[in-house]
Amino acid sequence: MSNLNFPTSSNNSLSSGNTFTVTNKLKANGTPCNPIRIFASNSGVPAILTSTLCNFDIKFARLTDITAGGTCTVAQNKVVGDDAGGNSNWTFATIAAFEYLGADKVLKCNEYPYVLSSASFNQDATSILWSNGATTPDITVTGPGTYSVTVTYGTGCNLTDAITLGLTPGPVLNTASLSSCANTSGGNSGNFTFTDANAILVATPANYTFTYYASTADAVAGINPIANTYSGIGKTVHVRVVETATGCFSTSEVVLTVKSKVNPVAATNQRICVTMYTTLASITISGTDIKWYADAVSSAVLPNTTVLVNGATYYATQTVAGGCESNRVPVTVTFESCSMANPALRSRSSRQN
């Protein structure tokens, strides 16, 4: 036979020595008030029950002289109820110890809403009452907590089971900040790309999604996202990071800081005494970590030993501690002769005359 369903809470005598084979499911359910009874017709001579698919659903049962046959293991041949003797190849679990709603579990965020059901143990029930007040066979819960159900089968006869559902924690985020050089020397406005913070917040950004917000409240609610680029003064933005595998999220702040630019101080036009070794070091300029360039756009830094060319314009920057390289300041040099007679030579000449 394909399926075998015993009537709820019935008394069932199986012919001793015979084998009853089910190719699919064998179901035998009673109630806590009135367990189903399955026994062999002759005491001490077992009858054999076999499920080809090892698919037994036996609850609130009392078995006597019944052997589980076939190739199914003892662990697969499960009975919730009483071993009244003479049985073999079964695993019995007491009604009090059985978890009808299932074992406590921690769910991923994307596994909520989650359905809890009493369908497997509410046969012949007269009433069902969940801890949230529902009286339906199933309830749908939207978050973690402890939920219980009481199934009543008759006056003074009921079963209560509870389950605790947890929630996978959100991702652990590192502290993140971004800095930008000021757009202009002396200015306080910079350019930021928020996604640059992704690899700072977590080690493997590909496993997460990142959305940025103006406030913590918006980040938690997942509303009013802002663009991933920003130009302006330093401020704090907020990020919502969702782990793809679990659907769980965490929020954090990302601090935006504008780093200063300060131009070096130098006269735009400078007259320089010409020598055989008149170099960039001959230009008068005040600043920190001075760099020289041949024009306003070149990236090649000129060494301080670069020999000056009369009438040429050179461009200087400075980088202050904790700041950024400044805008380029042009300096045009003009050579002049600054030679003078050696006083010692004049004295010798006077004596000779």
C-alpha cells in the first residue's frame, strides 16, 4: 500500500507475525488525552510495520509488540509516545520532551516573516490559543521572540509547546572616515565619493550592499537615501550595510573631513643675482615641503638644483602637516648683475700708484 492512516486515537490490532509495508507514509496520531494504540494480535509475537521511505508520523501513541522492519535505521523510526513493551527498532520520545513547534533556532533576517504551525499536533483539538492571542492553526511572526501555543483536546486535557526564535546579528562594521583636499587654497569645500568608505567598513564589500543617508533615523528605516557623491564642507553621513546572505543590516557614521590647502608665500616677480649656479634654491619663498614645477599643469617635480632661465616662470606649492598640496604659485625670475670690485684689489692698486 502507498499510505496507511490509522484513525485518530483508535485501537489497532495487527496480526502477529505479519508484515505491513507502506511505500510512502505511515500516519498514526492520537491526542494527549487519548493516545492511539497499535499492538500485535498475540501478546509476545510481534507484528511488523515497514515504510519503504522511512516516513513514519506516529505521535501520541502507545505501541505493544510492534517491530519496525525494512532497512530504516532506529533513528529514522521515531515514535512520540509510550513503549508498552515487546517493541524493537524504534526510537521513542516522551510527549513531554517532544518539541512540536520545533527546536529553538536563530533565523536570518531574510527568513522573517516566519510561519509557526500546530498542524502536526492539533488533530481532534477543540481549541487553539497562541501567546499572541491568535486562535488559528498557524501564525506568522515578523521578528525574534518566544512564542507558545496551547492546544486543547478536551476538558482538562491540553498540550502547550513554546519556541524561541532568534535573529542573526547585523554585520560588524569598522569605524570609517573619508578626507578630501580642499578645492582651493584657503577654502573649506572638498569632493567626496561615499563608496570609498565601503572597503573600510568591511573586509569583503562584495558580500554587502551599502546605502548612504543624511541621518541615523533614515539609515535605520532605509528611507530617503542620498547620492554617493558630495561636494561641500566636512560633515557626517550615515550608512546602512546589508549582508547579502542574511538580509541583516547595521548602520554606522562616516565622518567627512576637508584637509586644508595653504599657498606658499613668494613675490611674483623676483630679481636674482646671476651666477654660474643660479638655481631654484636662489628664489626667495616661505613654506613647508616646497615643490617646484615647470608649468601650471605638469606633474614632474623639478629638483632644487635646476638651473634658472632668465625671464622664465616657475610654479611652487607647499604641503603643510596633515594638509594637502597647495595650489601652484607662479614666480617669474629676472637676472641682474650683482658683481662688485674686490676691496683688496683696490687697495693694492692704490699702493702701486
